[in-house]
Amino acid sequence: LVAHAAADHLTPIVLELGGKSPCIVDKTADLTVSVKRILHGALLNSGQTCVRPDFFLVNEEIADAFLKELKTQIINFYGKDAQKSEWYGRIINDNSFKRVMNLVEGSRDKLYYGGNSDASDKYIEPTVFDFGHDFKAFGEAPVMLEEVFGPLLPVCRYSSIEECIEFIRAGEKPLALYCFTTDATIREEVLNRTYSGGAVINDCCVHLSNGDIPFGGVGNSGMGNYHGKFSYDTFTHQKGVMHRGFMFNQMEDALRYPPYEQWNQSALGILQMPIWSYLWDKAMSAVEVKNGALLAMALYIAKLKLQKRPSRI
């Protein structure tokens, strides 16, 4: 609706639309630090943020330890009963509460931790699901068919980073992607072979507060970007201006304007070859003040040579 209304008036817009942001946890990651950062991002405002990590792909070698650490840190953050914690939020309204609880019930057979709720308080406990290594069941689960926007953490185990990349690429482009690893090869594989509005290595959601990098979605997660100078650039027209002088117009006469003799056509054909643009850029980048005079002299000599050519009839 917003894009349609803007299009009617040719108004530029930025759309940040959210989506299911993946979080990969490699076996080389610091498990305790990673889990704390993941929980902070996933449970902030009871999971009701657009950039929260929405599902978790964990290396099978550390998956059991990861799940155990999730449970430990949830209790450390909010106590054994998160409903009593002043630091844990509530779902925004009754409709959202019912929607998120439907996701919980749809995957209760995969429940690892949590799952309790209180409709009168719009409270849903931090809830972790373990889908094992079953990517098919994981991808078809209700909790994976829409953006969660709640305190649910569905986990699937992987054996190779290729499985993660294929799974992520099979879905819509997310607003964010998170990868916890100290392996440079894994990091570059994930960044270079996936699409996302933004990405963070070894943390979650913090890029949102960095004014020096652009923030925005791609594909179904949005269009355009903003923050800091990027907001200014987004809503500012960059006008291109070219200013020419009147020197060396004889060379222009010889090559630019019709009628074109055979030698003109041949010369133009050669000058339009990409190699000349490349060489010209290289030459210009090498020109310094001290040899600028030599260049000007060479151009002046070329001008005199062209002046001696017989005029066309």
C-alpha cells in the first residue's frame, strides 16, 4: 500500500519490512558469549523486533551444548520463572498473543524448553525448539512459515555449512543475517553466498544502532537503506554537472561532427574500444602537476597538426 501510494506521486521511499533473519552458530564460536548475545537479540522486547534472529542453524558437534547453554542463560537472565522478572516483556496485544501461541502449539512435539504462557498477562515464556537434523520438518513447521515476532527460538542442526547456505537461499531474502564463527573461511562463505539486508558476525541486532553503515532490507525484506549519511543520500538527488571549455575544438571538428569520411569512421571505431577508456583512466591517474605541462604541450601540438589538414568540402 505504501509503495503503491508513493508510486502514484513518484515519491522516493525506503521500506523496511522485516522477515525471517537466520542465525548460524559454527563450532568455532565462543559458546557462552554467543548464547548471551543471541538471547539478548532474540528476546529483546519479548522477541518483538524486526531484526531479531528468527531461527537458528547450529553445528551438530556443539548443538547439545548450545541448547544446554540457552537454557542456562535464560535462567540467568530472567530466573526460573521469567514472568516474575522485571526485565522480561509481554506480547503487545491479544491477537499477537494468540498468533504466537499457535506457533508454539504447532511445534510442541519439538519443545526443548519453555512453552508456558498466561493469556491474562499476555506472557509467553522464552521457548526453545529442537528439530534435530530434520531440515524438511524444520522448514515445514508453523514456526518457520512466518516471521515469529515473539520469544520463540527454533533450532536445527547442520553438518556442513553448505546445508545452511542452501536452506537460507531457498527462502526469501532476510532483513538481517547473523553468523557466529572464528573461521574466516566459514565467514566469507556465508557473506558471499547469501543475500540479506545486513549482516553481523558474532553478534545480533547491534548493526541497527551503527550510524556509519546503511540499514535496510532487500527483496521481501524491503528496499533502500538509511541511517546517518545514508538517510541523507536516500532522499537527496545527486545532480551530475559537466563543465567544458572551448580549447581543442579543431580535434572535435575532425572527429565528432558529420559528414564522416572513412578515416573519421575508422578513428572513431578505434577510439570507442574499451581499452582506450582504461588506458586514459590510467594515464590521468598518473598525471601529476609537474608533468601536466607536458600533457598540455602534447595536446597543443596535436591541435596544430589537425589545423594543417585540408578542410572538407
